[in-house]
Amino acid sequence: MAYPVSPLASPFPDLPPIAGAVPRVARAGYKDWDRCDLTYVELDAGTTVAGVFTRNVCCSSEVELGRENLRQGQARALVVNAGNSNAFTGYRGREAVEQIMEQVAAHIGCPREQVFVSSTGVIGVPLPKDKAREGVAKALTAQPCSWEDAAQTIATTDTFAKGATATAVVGGKTVSISAIIKGSGMIAPDMATMLGYLFTDAAVEPAFLQQCLSAANVRTFSCITVDSDTSTSDTVLAFATGKAGNAPLASFDSPGADAFAAAVHDVCRQLAHLVVRDGEGASKFIAVTVTGAVSDESARKIGLAIANSPLVKTAIAGEDANWGRVVMAVGKAGEAADRDKLSIGFGGVWAAREGLPLADYDEAPVAAHLKGQDVTIEVDLGLGDGQATVWTCDLTHGYISINADYRS
């Protein structure tokens, strides 16, 4: 089913090719649709890998095997299937993933543990092994494609292709990152249905690549929510081919390590925002900034309580500055808060300060702010130095329409 393009959509950026990473796409026919649904990226020998995965205990075999593969720190290929998540499918689902890994490994000539597989789509239907085999065979010999083609191919309910890029100077060499992601619904990553992949030509040791990705995840993917639901398949992988010629980054003591880590964070932030901007049925992008908390983690949890509240999200959809719903969400978060120190605002205009509505509060500028596509909610708890920003979208009738018809 085709969905109207999100009003918050961004054009696909010009992603540079990454030496040592070659994307290809093919049509496996996992669903009855006229489009490619299998992305294959071949990686040169020596490519290192890092990853974060869903903590959903009903995760797919792809996630389980990905975690196992990650321990050896090397990667030669990525395969992403769209239209079938292959989650909650038992031994048949695992056999399908192992078949893909073995097929690609035999083609490349590498251990199967260096082949990473992701799948996304309907839960509870085993990935058809015959279609997977034929789809992979097509992809292995397909012509190289653009990153945009790869991004479109991994999509399910996404309404636009999503990509991001950044560069950094590392040891006198300019290194590039090109990244793609899919995600629109079932979005409340707890890591770490959302699949994201970063490709860089930098030379990076696996442990440091993992350190950079994990740190970026905490402040980006783990600070977004569309509907509070954590997918069984959430995966973010980073691949470093080492083709830029820099001395391998091993720690923050390595020349250029800070710049590289900042670039990874920048790309992850861009991707996280794009997922929210394509939230199912979304018409507004919402940033919730919480300050004055007892800790940064407490601020993040309070921010997510606000961002996940259906009452807050529907109020924003209706352009209603109902700050009482924000008070409710702060109070239910289970974190330290004091009613008499709480301040709440919209778009930089305070509606209540230190537990009381402002006597001279003028709702007109707030109402004007809420009519825009980008909305901010500010909360100051007045308790400490903890702060965090989380991002979400509004909740509209469109979300219900998409998910009521998801399997049809």
C-alpha cells in the first residue's frame, strides 16, 4: 500500500560513495508489490563493524545472530529484507537467516559470521527461504546502485527515503560517512520497525567504533518516539572500510578521534529526526526539552513520558496549548519532580512558572507557534542540572488509518 508523503518530509541528500562499500538491490517478492525489497551491500575485507540492537525480548533471529556476529568485529556483507520481519517464527525463521548468511558467504569467500542480515515488516510469518534464495542470487550479480535506491528498498510504511552524511578530518585525511535508515511506526528504540546503517571509509578499530555508536545512540535514537512501541527488529549497524588511509582510530587519544565521534553523532541525530518526521500520520515535529532534572537520565525519562502521552500528542495535533497535559505527563513519569517548582512553556513562551500559571500569560504567540510544523515544549523542573531533549510527532487520525490496514 502506498502512503501519502509526510508533510514533514526532507529531500534525499547527496550521499557520497564510500570506498569499500558497494550497494545493490533486487526484488525477492516478499510481498505482492512491484518494487525492490532486498538490499545487499558488499564490504571489502578488513571492514570493521559495530552495532546496537533492540532490547525487545521477542526479537527476531536476525537480531540474535547479529549480536553473535558482532563479537568478532569484522563484516563483509549486509542483507536487508523488507516486507517480512521474520520475527516470532522459531527455527524456520532462524534457518532462513542462516541460509542467507551461508549463500552470501560462499559467494564472497568469507566466514558466514561476517554476513549481517536484517528484516522488517509483518511479525509472525517465516521468511520464505525460496524467495530469499532467489532474491539474494539476483542481488549478488546486480549492478551497483545509489544509496537512495538502497534506502527506498529497505522501507515499509516509510513515505520518503531517508539518508544523512557527514565528514571529519582524521589524521590529516578527510573521512566520509554515508548512512540510510528506515522507520515510521513501531518507533521507541530501546537499545539501543527501525533499521539504520552507517558506512564510513575511515579506519576504526571495532571497540572504538562501538564506543562511538553506543554513545551517539543514547542521545539520538534512544531519544525519539513515534508511538512508544519498541520493534522486535530495531538495529543500527556501523561499518568502517578503512579505505580513507588514516591511521586506525583506537581510542579518543587517536588524532581526529573527537572529530570522528562528533560526525557519527551528527549522522545519527539527522537519521533519528528523519524517522520522527516520517512518523505514521505525523503533521508536526515536536522537540521536548527538559531542564532542571536531578540527572540527565531522569530528564530523558520525563521527556519520553511527555512525548509518549497520547493526550499531549493529540493536543499538539489539534494545536491546543493544553499545558495541563504536560503537567500530567511529568507527574506520571516516576521521576523526581516537585509540583511547586515546575515550569512549562511552548515555543519559548512560558505558560506556567514554579507551579503557577503566569498572571500575564498571553496564549496568542503560543497558538501561532502550534500552527507551525515544528513545535517545541519546554519543561524546567527546578531541581538540579540534568537536561535532555527528546523528539516525537503528533498523533493524528492518519496513524490509526495506517495501522488498522497494515496487513491488508
